[in-house]
Amino acid sequence: MDLLSLERLCGGIEPLREAAMAAARERLDSLTKPPGSLGALERVAEKLAGITGEMPPALGEKAVVVMAGDHGVCEEGVSAFPQSVTEQMVLNFLSGGAAVNVFAKHAGARVVCVDMGVAATIEHPALIAEKVAPGTANMTKGPAMTEDEALRAVSAGVDLVGRLAGSGVRLIGIGEMGIGNSTAAAALTSALLGASPDASVGRGTGVDDAGLARKRDAVARALAANGIAAGVAAGTGGPADALAVLAKVGGFELAGMAGVCLGAGVFRVPVVVDGYISTAAALVASRMSPHASSYWFASHRSEEPGHGVALEALGLAPMLELGMRLGEGTGAALSLRIVEAAADVLGSMATFASAGVSGKLEQA
């Protein structure tokens, strides 16, 4: 994919199907419950109808896509864990031993692990190899990636959604693994929203006060080194501008997740976004296409302070409030059943007429 192809793809993402949403609203109001009594679940159901264009929406198989990549900014002491943990955790995902594997199993979803840029050679039959490079450059000294590298990673994410949809997957959760990637997520949030590092940077893997100060300083220096003015939102001019910001302070796994978020709109497959890092990737995709965010659901609110800032900017309300900050796609995996339940309400719940239940009394 070249830049022109990306621009065409982003411009081709359509708004939600209004006719299907209207049919969903009418159906919801006819079900055996007081109108609106299922709260946010009704809005999820309505949105699903708009995404799929079906009433009731058929979701089919489920997958949690976990994208992995390493970050050169780890040289700045921004993580409580060594970079080697990225490779080790990828192997843990592939062997089924991580939290996301446990939660995905409960949701009846498969875990799809993708090497977007791990700084190690990993060979495993279940691993999807899309490695652009073995880790990004140190963004405090210049761009983390070239724009061509960022574009390749975004393209890989879009293509993956197409392959999954072709195999019957109709509901996707996204997550990630990459030591140092909460620093990249904070840098993207600051760059795209003009937020200060104090607002965008959190403790990530659990750094102490000194580590938190190093992270904030690293984000500030990364913005300055890449010509991004503090307190001024960048990348507001469409796919090219957003891609430029992504290349400067992002990461390979973040670029891949941004591609999955775009692929949601291209293939009309709902995507459930995980925590802070995934939401920062979604923020990039939202700057590339004005309608893309209509195809996403926010799974939960992380304890990372920048996550709330990013969610508010996207207009996404999280389904869960559990104080989680693990990443991996754990929140997304937990939320898949909620999304399925919303769809099933439209397809399986009885109406007042079909159940022979009296409707609301008309007031004289």
C-alpha cells in the first residue's frame, strides 16, 4: 500500500447504516422491557446493526489480535521491565499462558499473535510474522520509524482484518505487547491532542516516581526532537499528517493496531479496543478517517491517566471500570461477551406482542 492507496481506503470508509440502526431502535422499543431499560447495552446493539448493516446483526467467530513490537525509547529507562520481556511474553501468548489467553478462552475467541517489530527472531507455527524491523529507533533522538515503515505496518493491520473476515471472524478485539509502548502511546496522545506529558504519561509497567519523571521527560524530548510543538495538536490534516506523527513517535504494534481499526470500517467488522496503548492507536486511525471510530467499542478504562483523555477525544464510553492496566487485549477479551449479548438481545428477546405481555399503559 502506498500513501495514495491509504488515502483512498480512508476516504472510502462509510458512515454506519442508518436504516439498520432505525430498525434496531424500533425492535428494542418493542421488546419485553421498559424503553431504554438496558441502558448502554441498547446503544451497543444499535451500533452493531449500523456496523454490519444487518438486523439482527450476525457476529460469527471472534478473535483477539495481539500485536507485538519493541521500542528504542527503552534506552531512556522508561520501563520497570527489560526489553527481553516482549519476546518472552509473545512466546507466553503462543503457548496459551497469558491473561489474554484465559479471558479469550472464556469469550470463545482465538488469540491471534502478530510480530510487528519484536527485537528478536521468533519462530512458531501460530505466529503471524509481519515484522517491519527489529524494534523502532529511539524517538527522543528523531523519528521512531520511517513513514514507509509506518505505512507498511498500517497496511498489515488492514490486510489482517480482511483475512480474518474471510475466515468467518465477525468480531475482533485488539491488544498489544511491547516494553516501552506506554511511552509511545503517551507521546502519540500528546502529539495528536496537544496534551502535556503530565496528562498523558502514567506509570505503565509500574515505574517508581523517578521512572515516571524519566517517562515524562522522554515524551517531552521526543516531541521536541521531532518538531512537534508542546501543547499544540499535530496530525489533524488527514491520513498523510497522521501517518507522519505515527512515524515520529509511534511504534510498529501501534501502527498495526491503527490498521486493524481502519480495517474495521473497510470490512464492516466491529472492533473492541483494549486499554491505553490500543486507544492511542485508534486515535491515529481516527485522524486518518472521519468515520472510522463509528466501528469501534471501548472495552474498559485503564488506570493510565492519558487513557481517559484519549477516550474522551474519540467519544467512546468504556463498557467496564475494573482498574485494569495490563494491556495484551485483556479488557477487550472480557468485553466480547457483552457485545455478543447486545446483538443477541435484538435476535432472541421476545416482543410484547410475541410474548403476549401487556405494553405500557397510555396515560389519560
